[in-house]
Amino acid sequence: MLGMALAALDGTILSTAVPQIVGDLGGFSVFSWLFSGYLLAATVTLPVYGKLSDTFGRKPVLIAGIILFLIGSVLCATAWNMGSLIAFRVVQGLGGGAIQGTVQTIAADLYPLKERPKIQAKLSTVWATSSIAGPALGGLLAGYADWRWIFVINLPVGALALYLTVRHLHEPGRTRDRETRAAARTKRGPGTGAPPRPRIDWAGALAVFATGTLLVTALVQGGVAWPWLSVPSLALLAGTALLAVVTFLVERRAAEPIIPGWVWRRRPIAAVNLALGALGLLMIAPTVFLPTYAQSVLGLGPIAAGFVLSAMTLTWPISAALSDRVYNRVGFRRTAITGMSIALLVLLAFPLLPFPGQAWQPALLMLVLGAGLGLFQLPLIIAVQGSVGWSERGTATASILFCRQLGQSVGAALFGALANGVLTDKLADAPGTGLPGDLDSVAHALDDPAALTDRAADFLRRAVDSAVDSVFLGAALAAALCLLVLLFVAPRRFPVHPDPAPDPDPAPTPEPRPHKTTGPAADTS
């Protein structure tokens, strides 16, 4: 949880300190890369770290990730201009990718199927707490101390996480996996020789990293730094397609590929990859556009707008912790369908809110949305982790987290273009001239209502309301596509690997019976 806190706090604590950072270092035109650079590095390295954790164990990968994150934090605190700070944020992201994927995998290694919802819910509370406390803490440090303390504060937390990991984390699953392989070699006979040394697919890792870098860069910067149909966007997308073909050919020939083909050949994992990608897509609506709606349409301040969004983070971990009571009765697939159906209804209800409305109305919808998504995401992650053995769990976990992160990047680009398109159409009929032409400029203009006439301010608020409504309808479409994946691609019953995760509790637990294939809870037996 302490290791996860490093990655969870990193984005939220920085958001409120951007004005102070820009005022000190300059570089206003590129400050968005403080977030994009970190997201890029963390996303594209997830598959690499997943494979490395399956090959060498979770502990060394997690330790390396924490150390790399802390080195990046120290460098960020010493940055002398915006370019250096962005470069050091990329270093932080390289460590953050190792932390995010490996912690989720360790939770599945150490806790049996029945206990995983509770421990995963505890990990979710780290993100919930960070989303609430991070902006406030970042604002306090930037306002009353110095923005560099935002990175320095990572050092004691990371040092304690590193000590506890080195001192107390043991991997019984890895030991058992080695013993199983040794027994298999012994059974084959004495002529089999020494076990082969683990191979690292460096060519595949480089190809995956390069492909992901070009794709995420195109999605993050397209429509922002340059138009979508401009030469840079088309060149990046063409380069992504070319490198994707190269990656496929390299991984097809590799003995130990970074992204093995079974990730997409196995129906349960492929279905969850698609479903989590749709989740990342729809999550852009509440996390990115709801704060703009709360401030520009409802007239709330930044802190109050943050609390409207935080309502979702309150019910999400509670719903996730209780999800085992549902999927133990009806199964993983039906539980996920129930959760996404709730989310779909909420997303469709958002455009029906009155204008301008009250703050409690979107907050109530976010409470329900968090409950639905808690029922959706966690059972699918547990289902995938339970369907594979120790030696494949890191790769499988990294693949679904990578698809979710990639879905967020696609959603940010797609819904950003959608919102600005709707806003442009609305502003074509605007009263008067000189009004801003994109969502960010409109939001900044509404922060200073004295500069606008009452008629112009009301028109802009209605335009923002229409733009955000269109985004939530787009998110509802993503939720509907997710339901189609669950209904027609996901298996009715997820397989359960015959080797359960070892229980850290010394009290013996009964072995599961994987031969049981009937009844609503067959996929969790």
C-alpha cells in the first residue's frame, strides 16, 4: 500500500501546484507534458515489467521500481527548467509503471481467491485517499513552502516502502513454481541437463516500448500541440502502425516474448483486455470533464468541484470489497455485467440533469457510478489472475492494466475532440464576438465572469453543458460496447487455475475443486 501510494499521489498532488511551477521555471506551452510524460513512461513499460516479474520474481521488479521512482523524485526536486523537469518526470514514470503492475500481481500471489477482494479494496482506498488528499496537500506545499517539496515528500514514504518490501516480502508462489519445474525435469530423466537460464527479450521490449511511445504521444498531443490531420499526427500514427508490425514479427520469433500470443488467444484474458480498455475510455468523462462541468456550469470552486468527483472514489472501494458476495453467487461475468449496466444508466442519466442544477445531483450520480464500477473492474481482474499460474500472472495482469491505460489515452483524445467540436458548433451562434473557441479557453473565461456580459456568460455555460453532455453520451456508448464484449466474447464461466495462491495465514485452507463445472459459482470454486 505504501508503494502504491507513491504512484497514486504523484498525479493528484502535482495538479494544484502547476501555476507555481510554471511561475518558477517557465514553459507554460509544454507544462502538460509533466503529466503526459509520466503517463507515457508508466503505460508503455507495463508489459515489460509484467514479463520481467514472471521471469525474475515480483520482489526485485518492485524494489527496482521504487528505487527508480525515488531517483526520479530527487531529480525532479532539483530541476532547473521545464525541460529538465519533464525529463525527470519520465524517469518517475519508468518507476511508476513497475509499481502499479507489480503490486496488483503481488496481491494475487499472496492472497487466496476468497480474500483478494478485501486486499484489492484496500489498494483501491489508496487511490481514493490520494484523489482527495493529493490536491489539498499539493496546494499547501506549493503555497506555504515550495513546489519542490511535492517531490521530496516521496522520499520518506518510498524509503519505508522499500524497507518493508526488502525485509518482509516473501514469494512462496515463486518457490513453488521453481519446485514444480524442477520436478518436471527430474521426471524427464537425468539427461535433461541444467535448467536453461532465463532469457530477456530485449528486442521485443524495445519494440513494445517504441510502439507504445509513438502511439501514446500521438494520442496525447493530437488536437492539442498540432491538428489531427497535420503532418506530425499522421507521421506518428503511420510510425505506430509500422512498429506494430515489427513488434508482431519480433515477438513471434522470440523464445520468451514480452507480449506472448496467449494473452490474446485465450478468450478470458482477451475479453477482459477489451472490457478494461472500454473502462479506461469511459473514465475520461467523470475524471477529466466533470471538474470542468462543476466549475464552469455549476459555478463551484476547485476544491468543491474536486469533492463532487471524489464521491465516486468513496463508493468504488466499498463496492469492490463487497463484490465477492456477488460473484460467489452469480459468477464473475454476471457480476461485471451488473456493474457495467449500472454505470451505463448513470452515464445516460447525466445529460438529463437540469441546467444549471445543484452540486448534489452530479455527486449522487458519481456515488452510484463508483458502486457500479467497483462491481465491474475488480471481479474481472481477479478472474484473469485466477485463471493463470504464478509464471504467467505478471504478464496477464500487466496486459489488462496496459489496455486500461491505453483506453484512457484514446478516451482523452477522442472525447477532447468531441467536446471541442460540439463547443465550436455552439459558439457559431454566439452573441457578440471575441468569445473563446475551445473548452479550456471557455473555462478560463468563465473563471473571470466580470469580463463577460451576463448574456455571454450564460451562453458559454450552456455551451459547456452541451459539450460535457456529449462526452457522457460518448462514455455511455463505450459502456454499451463493454457490455457487448462481456455478453458475446467473455466466457460464461472463467477457468480457475488448479494451483491456488498460497495463503499467508498459517491456518490451513481447503483446496479448491477445479473439476466442479456446474452451478452459478463454478468459476470461483
